Amino acid sequence: MRRVIGIGETILDILFKNHQAVSSVPGGSTFNSMISLGRAGVSSCLLSEIGDDKVGGMVRSFLRENRVDDSYLTEYPDHKSPISLAFLDEHNNATYSFYKEPFKQTDWECPTIGSDDIILFGSYYALNPDMRYKVTALLDEARRVGAIVYYDVNFRRNHAGEATKLMGTLIENLEYADIVQVGAKAMYDHGLLTAAGQCGKPVILKRGFSSTLQELVHAADFVMSCGNDNVILCERGIRSFETQTRFTLDLCGVAWLKEYCNLPIILDPSHAMGYAYGVADLARACTAMGIDGLLVETHPSPLEAKSDAAQQLGHVQFEEMYKSLEPIVKAVGRTII
């Protein structure tokens, strides 16, 4: 049976709003993905590190409660598990302060990887020099058996300077991946675009929210000039004078791209709208334009989502949206895969 194997940090986030602590919950980029998969009934496990303290115990219990295999957590004696203070703004976007002590690195126990398994790794954890030999050993095995490798390049802002110094490692990670996504905030990062152009893998290039169509095309041209023609453009909403939605989805721009650009185009209605109630309507409008794909954010418990909670669709909402797309897809001569 297919399984998802995650590699990433675990950390206890203590959430503050209006200068008051409101809750605490274990988290981490890959960790959060594993929790969502576990809640959805997907077979999943997490490779990570904790201390032998109460925080580590909370992390382990949280994984078990959400049906994620915790057998591959490395627990370090006499160490404190990392915590962060997350200060939420009015939109529930967080600014973080981290408190960590380095773990004394030891070999970890790795699960047996099958040919139909999916390996999910990313964030700064995938670039950390202290972890590198562990991560590459598992990725080498995944590549040997033919597993799917998903690489999330994203890392938190406080690690941006360190990540830039480790560009060689980032490029190596790209070579392991089967598909690479360049986020909207990275559309002007020539170092990352160069790496994406050299990796030889399909690249999803998200339009920056203050970027013109021509600037998006120029960024795609830059990637292709580095030797990679497998570029997929993604419209995810642009900033305008309107404040009632998170961004404005530029369907006029999509029509222009379809007319003057021969690259595949996908749309992200979740980030554009910013609120779940409008995502399905935008998805139907996008589909009617004959686009090549959609990116839609879902969560088994949207109200509990730690990032972009307002725009997440629950599983029932997603199923209803999916069914509503079927006749539209047929009408425009497309199929859903």
C-alpha cells in the first residue's frame, strides 16, 4: 500500500494574539502535512528529532492521535525539544521567534521505502548541513527504488540568509525531486530560477502578486534560457485596490497568456480569494477558460489549520466542488485526471 514518508523538523508553536498566549500546538512544515494526511486516513510516517522532555512527549502524542507513525522519531536524552513563539496578526499570519539547542547528531532508523511510496521533504531542514548525510541517504534509496520525491523549497524568512549560502545543496535537492514549485515571493530570485532552469524537472512558476504578465513571462524565459523548457505558469492572484478579498484573480491576464504564450497555465483560486466561500466559484470560472490545472488548498479540519485557515476547503467542500467541475470540463473538451 502506498505510504507517504516525511522528513522535517518538529517544533512546539506557542501562539500569541493581541499580546496574549492563546494556544500551543506541535508544528513544522512537513510535520503539518503529515498530520493532514494522517487525519485523512493516508498511511504516513515522519522522520524527525525530539528531546526527551515534556515537549517531545507532546509531539509524539500528537502524531499518534492523528494516526501518523512515530516509530522513526529520534529521541535525544538530556536534550530540550525546540519551541517557537508565533505572533499572529489580524489575518492569522505569523512572525516567529525560535528557541532551539542543537541535537548531537546520531544515525537514525529509516523505514523500508517501496516503489510506490512518496517522499516529502523540504524547508531549511533539507538544507541543514548537520542533517545532510541523513537526508541524502534516504533520498538516494528513494531514487534507487523509484519512489516519488516531492521537494518543498519553501523555508521561513529567518533562514533565508543561511539558505542562500547553501545554494549548492538546494540545487542538489532539486535534482532529487520529480517536480519543483517556485513560489510567488521567489519569482524574482535569479539564483533560484537559475537552479530551476538547470534541474531538468518540470517547474511550476507562480506569478508574484505585484508582477505584470510580461514580468512573469520574462521569469519563465529566464528559466528556459538556463536549459529547462518544462515550465508551467501559475496565476495565483495579484494585489489591487480591493481589500475585501485577499488578492484579485487575473482571469483577463490568463486569457492574454493563452493567446500569446504557449506554456501550460494553471490557477490557484485559494490564494487569490483568501476565503473558502469563494474558492469553488473561482475554480469553476477558471475551468471554463480551458486552463490546464488547478491548485486548491484543502484541510481535514480547516478551522484548525495553522496557515491560511480561512481559505482551506474541507473534504466535503472539495468533493462538492470537484463534482461541479465535471460538466464544465466536458463542455470545454477537457478531462480531469
